[in-house]
Amino acid sequence: MSAQGDQEDWTRHRQEVFEAKEQALHAARQAEHEKATTMIREAITRFREAGIAPVPLRAKPYAGPGTIRTALEGWYLKKDRTLAVDTEGRYYVMRVDGGLRSRLQGATPEPRPAPLVVGRGARDGDSFDLPELLQMRLEDPVRP
């Protein structure tokens, strides 16, 4: 076989390995999201049973002070109100563009895949296992 044929085989093999790893990573993320969403929905049921009502959720701008209205209703997961879940069990990072339009008309953050470890890779004390964080909010909800 020629050197060029060897190079093409090697390149094709590398591409196949890369694609297999990407598919495995996507499947793992999807499985994590589904498990986390189940936990969130169970927590929402416990919130409601404990009389913890959903609140109107407000987002923080990427830059600048204040908060921005959203059409979402749910529960904040962190005291700084940067993470929340809505009444349907969707997970949100409550950060939006803080331009004039959003300040006047409001904004809607996009739901994100829910993680099992919130703040993974953050400083010590800034990451929580999702079940631990949900239990903390059941015991000490973030009030508006």
C-alpha cells in the first residue's frame, strides 16, 4: 500500500474514533439530562406539597445592574437567583442580554440541559450535586 493510502486510512480511522466519542458524549449528556429532569420534577412535587409556591422569575443581565422581567414562573435554585427551574421542570441559567429592548419588553432565557452536578468545574463551594441543591431549596426556598 502507498504512503498516501496509509495516510487516508489513518485519517478515516481518526474521524471514525472522533465521531464515536462525540456520539458517546452526546448520549451521556442526554442520559444525565433525563435523570436530572426526573429529579427536578420530583422536587417540584415536594415544593408544592410543602406549600412553596412558584414565583415570577427574573433574569440578570450579563452586564449591568438590576433584573429583567421574564414570562417564566418557578423556583430559584441558588440564593443569587442565577439558576432556576420552571413549573414544567425545565432548567434555566437566569442570564440574558441586558439591552434596552429586554429591559423594556422583558426577555426569555432558553432552557438548558439539566446537570446532575450544578456548577461543575466551579470554585469550591460553588458546585452542588443536584439532589443536595434541591433539598436545600426545599428546606430554605429563595423568596422573591
